[in-house]
Amino acid sequence: MAYSEKVIDHYTNPRNVGTLNKDSKTVGTGLVGAPECGDVMRLQIEVDENHMITDAKFKTFGCGSAIASSSLATEWLKGKSIDEALSIDNMDIVEELALPPVKIHCSVLAEDAIKSAINDYRVKNGLEAIELPKSHH
Amino acid sequence: MELPIYLDNNATTPLDPRVLEAMLPYFTNKFGNAASRNHAFGWVAEEGVDYAREQVAKLIGCTEKEIIFTSGATEADNLAIKGVYEMYQDKGNHIITVTTEHKAVLDTCKHLEKLGAEVTYLQVKADGLIDLKELEAAMTEKTILVSVMYGNNEIGVIQPVNEISAIAHKFGALFMTDATQAVGKIPVDVNADGIDLMAFTAHKMYGPKGVGVLYVRRKNPRVKVTAQMDGGGHERGMRSGTLNVPGIVGLGKACEICRLEMESEAKRLSALRDKLEKSLNELEESYVNGNVQHRLPHVANISFKYVEGEGLMMAMKDLAVSSGSACTSASLEPSYVLKSLGLSDDLAHSSIRFGLGRFTTEEEVDYAIQNTKNAVNHLRNLSPLWEMFKEGVDLSKIEWTAH
């Protein structure tokens, strides 16, 4: 199976690889997936006092599409408010990266990671957790 | 050196130019049907097939009459197992095989289970070898067939076929082996090994795709299989269908080259494989899968912990290898062979199989070592699991969101 150019680009030059201080109150961390499934994504956001995402970092254990999905997610998160970020849908990632059907679960995982990071931040800052969609993969 | 480098010789091998040369006339002026007994075109084709039969027989130490040509090893596996099951129904319905067999054997057995067969699937030990005591304990009066592969396609482990066949025979059962990865790579002798039926194929030994063999013993005991393909009664009635003459001629030539060059080739390849394996083992948290004493000379299967195999292969973009990871499959199940060794799912997902071959050079192996090391390091930099491991986090204590 050939990878799309965009997947290869994100895979070869992943954006925003790294680690934020997970104990900081201004950082939200989402860790989703499981090693035995072959996919683990950790996505982190740095949020300012206006609930705007100023930075995003990721590390991913997984295939090229999983790495590309999380790399793309970090690009999209920066500059969005935590409410706006909730609107990122896995199908947007599928479309942008031209993921084939067998790789849709990678985009789902990225969406889960975004929501999970936002929730971590919300709970840390006394906001109500949003309801996460049931895992559909 | 040309890129990409082919290191997937357990999947298929390139055609040896000498094999191609032998085949070519049989596509053009020697195009006859080997079953045409009444004219020269048929005789010439038949001669080609007869000669190939001798070349194949010589490689595995049998007579020409014991060779049944098929379309490949999958068909040969099917014919052997289904054919024995049908032919020996009066004697029993029990078949013994192993969980690490190729799907051509496992799925054939599953098919027969639906028809009333009882099948025992033996587990393997952590090194991939079966436990002979377990085999002996599984044998019953109803056991008609023991089917254990010679060399494993994923990890290269060689089963003790000699001892296995002795146990099968002690209980009056036949011994069949899928020797697809072994024939042509290591000495295989059907008499010394006590083999009653054996499947293999041309395209794993530098021959063409689409042609394989089922060896069927004719003496001590005389083995019979019920045909699974009915028609013109070719191949002594066991496999009807016009013979693939160019393919068979190519298979014969491939067998001859293997017989003459196997010894030096195995020595060269195992030295290259050991170099590759030793260098890659220098990487932290890398593990060689399968028994390292009893195995094929050209295979190395290594898990690089905390990186995922498919992602890794993408970084090894100039290398054609394969992985036990199955990120593309709907089930997301990693290799069942590696899981049978007791490997955890995450290690199975992290495995890469390197399959060296006749045309692999030392320069290519050196390149592969460097390319693989770079890829593993690149992906570990991206891996949250690697980071946690380095921080001393116990990954087994984390509650993962299973999906």
C-alpha cells in the first residue's frame, strides 16, 4: 500500500515532536491507544489564561499514518481555543492525509487524543469534563 | 548498489537468470502439451518435464515417480492433507499439526474440522520448536497424519523432523511436512528424514511462481492421496490439469542449481545474517525471535521494542523487509507465529523479518544495518513508550485505553 505524499511528509518531518510538563496546570495531556494494539499516542497542549492553545506536542508509537495523524493534529491545535479544538473531526484528518479505509482508526485515535488532552486540562482547571465519544475503533 | 534492497526472500525470490534461460524455449518453439503422446511437440514437452522430475527428485533424494507437480505449495499442502484425510478415512480422522504452521496448512485443517476431522494444534516452546513429548502424548489410534513444517517462514526455526516422523510412524500415522522454506536452502532428504509427504514451491528457491511439488512416498509405505482436482488424470491421477511445462522446467533447473550450490550459499548467507543480527542486536532493547541454533541460514527475525513494525518499515524505505505487525488488517492482530512463541503483542508488533538470498551482497547488508539503526533511533525519538521506558515507567502498570 502506498502512502500519500502528505503522510510521508509528516512522517519524515514530524511537526512538534516533544514533551510538555504533564504536571503543569496549563498543560493538558492525552494518552490513548495501547501497546498491544500497535498504537499509542500522547498529545499535549499548552493553554493560556484565555483558554487558547499556544503550543502542542506529540509522541506516537505506531504506523506511519498514526504518526502523521498526530503530527497534523498538533499543527491544527495551535492557535485554537479549547472549545474550537473540539470541532476537529477524525474525518478531517482522513481527508487531509488521504488515509485509506484501513487507516481510519489512526485518525480516530488522534481525535480521541485531542479530546482527552482537552479534558485533562479542563479537569485540572476546575472545568467540567466534556463527554468523550465511545471509542469507535 | 541499487536501491531499494530486497531482503524479503522468504516471501519470494527473484528468478535466477539460469532458470529463465532454461525456461524460455518452452514458451515458444517447445510449446507442446506434455500429455500429447502422438506427436513430436508433445514428446519434446514431456522430455522437458521428465528431466525436471529427475532434477527435483535428486535434490530431495526420492524417485521421479514420487513427484506430483502442482501450482504451488498451497495447493500441495491442500492436496496432501485433504487427500490423506479422504483416503485414510477408514483408519481414523485425527490430524496433528502445530500453531505456527503456514495458513495453507492451518486453514486446510480448519476446513476438515467442519467435515468431521479432529485436529490437534500443538503449541510451540518459546524458541519456536515443538515439544516431542507433547506430540507423542497427542498421538492416538485414530491419528492418520502428523503435519509439521520443516522451516518456519517467519522465524526460520527448523523442527526436528527426523524425531517427529519417527513418533508418527511408531503410531502408524503418516508424516507430512511443508518444506517450502527449507528445500533448496538446507539438505532435505525424504528417506533420511522419514517424510511421507512434502510440499514445496519453485518461487522460494529462485524458480518461477505458479509451480510447486507434492512429494508422495511410493515405498515403505506406499502413500496415496485422493485427488482434489479431477480431470484428465495427470500426475498419476493425483492432480489433473495440463502441466505447466515452462514452470516445471524452471523448477527443475532451480532445484539443480540449489543442489550444486546450497552448501556454499548457506555458508555465505549465514555469515551475512549473523553479521546483520549481531550489529542490530547492539541496539538497546532488541530481541532475536526463535531458536538461533536450529534455523535456516538466511533468516533473522528481530523485535525492536517500543517502535511499531509498520512505522519502522516506512523509515527503512530503501529496504524491502516484512513485519509481524498487522496495522493494516482490520483485526489489528500481530503475527500469530510470534504470539505462539509467547511474545507479548507489543513485541510482536515491533518485529522485522530480514530474509537474505542468493543475490544479497555484503554491501547491501552493511547498508541495511545502518538504515535499520537510523530508523529505529528515529522512531524511538517519536515514541512515547520509549520515553516512558527511559524514565523508568512500568508500562505494564499503565491503564491503556484498549480499542
